[in-house]
Amino acid sequence: MTAEAVVIDESTRHDDSLHLTIRAAQAGDAAAFEELMVLTQQRVAQIAWAILGDREDVKDAVQETFLRLYRFLGRYDAKRDFSGWLARITVNVCRDALRRRKRVFEPLADLESPEPRADEDLIHRNDLALLRRAVDALPPKERLAVILREVEGLPTDEVATALGSTVTTVRVQISRARAKLRAWMEKHS
Amino acid sequence: MNLDQLRTPHPLHDADFAAIRARVKAEIAQREERGWVVLLLRFAFAAGLVVGVVPFTRERVPEVPVQVAVSSREPIGQIGPIGPIGPPIRPIRPIRPIRPIRPTPAPTQLTRIEILTEDPTIRIIWLTPKENNS
């Protein structure tokens, strides 16, 4: 048996186990729902971390995602991709968190201008920090597409499901975002 | 431009996840409890409506006995159709007098003739007025 065959076999076994757990949780099995949370918590936390970037916000987002998962699990169709469906719930929770955060904390000047401030000169020397700032300055939809596809490495179809759009739209958004990032980096480096 | 360099592992630990799962379960239990209370309140409200309001509405609408009287007297008149408010009301026309009710003839006696057929389930019944001379 080749290494690839072993990986596929493991993946199939994992999928079967996941689907059995989902079905049991849908039937109201509390232990199965607990298991579903354990199986998906790392992934949910990783997506939330990539979008929110704050530990406490991530904890709140994971909790809210699982509460929504419980509420909407009955509507989940087993024919659909569960990972994409769960990613969509997570992204929606993070979007709500970002909206709340902007309303409360972010000053208007920061929203209007992504220009770096003088006291951040040290950070600008670091290309990575600059790149992070560039990603944060993107329009929300393009930012999410880039984070999920390019940073987290999710498949394009899963990103499309998570964002509630099509694969073509995601590709266009990423292409535009890359062009903007390149221009932003050239301007600020 | 390699964007996956931006990928950093999330900072949550097993203890964080355990606490999150515990909070989720507690919240779900609380919501379900609240759901039962709301359901009970709704049921009580519906029952209250049925018990309290329905008899009240019955009392408010008394049943009016319907009386039908047949008269052979001359009619007084006829009320015209109710038209829209504004135009003048047409004069009331006298209606045709009701014909007096004819006395019904005394019921005649009937002769019943039964004819049996070969089929025991079929019988021919013939009813005819009884003749006086018979």
C-alpha cells in the first residue's frame, strides 16, 4: 500500500466517523455534539484567529460558532461539504465580531486612511508586518478571500462556500487583492 | 509575495477549548430550559383564552329566537332596497296581496300492493289511492 493510499484511507475513515457523529448529534445525542465540537475546534479556532487576530475574540467566536452549529445542525444536509458549511458559520460569526469591534473601538481616521503612523516606523522595517498591514487594509470581502485561500490554504470551493459566493468570484477577488497588495507593498516598502 | 508566511497557529490551548465547550453546553441547557418555560407560558395563555374569553363572548351574543308567522291579512307595504346615502328614497310601492292559504284536502287512504318476484331481494310495491267504492 502506498503512502498516498494510506492518507486517502485515513481521510475516508475520518469522514465516515464525522458523518456518523453529525447524524447522532442531529438526532439529539449530547455526547455526539460534544465529540463534534472536539473534532472541529482546531479548525474553527484557526479560521477565527486568521480573521480576528485576538485571543479573547477568538474564544468568543469559537463559542458563538458552536452555539450556532447547535442551532442550525438540524438544517445541515449530509450531501453538502460539512467543512465548508462550518467555515461559513465561523466566517459569519467573525464578520459580526469585526463589525462590533469597528463600531466600538476603531477611530474614523484609521478607517479612512491605511497610511502608517510615524511611531510605527520600526514595524515597517519588517516585511511580514508590512504584508499583514496590507492584508488588513484590503476591502472586507477580498481580505477574507485572501486569508482563507492564501494564508490558511483552504480549497477554493470551500472558500466560496464559506463566503457564500462562487469559485469564480473568489478567484477574481484573490487576483484583485494580490494586485492591490503588490501596489501597496511597493508604495510603502 | 508569499502570503502563507502570515499563517500563525492559533493561541488557544486544550484548557481553553474545554472551557469553551463547557460554556456552550451550559448555554444550550439554559436555552432549552427557557424554551420549555416559553412553551408552557404559551400553552397557559392559549388555555386561558379558551377558558376565559370564549364563554365571555358567548354571553355577549344572546341567541335571538326566530319566529315565522304566516298571515293572510293585507300587507302594509314593502321596504325598498337600501341604497347609498344621499339620493332620495323612492316611494314605497304596495305589494301584491298574499293569496289566502287553500285548505289542504284530507289525506286520502292508500292501497298498498306488494308483488313478490323470483328474486327474494326484489319486491315491487305499488301504492294507489283507495277507491271509495271498494
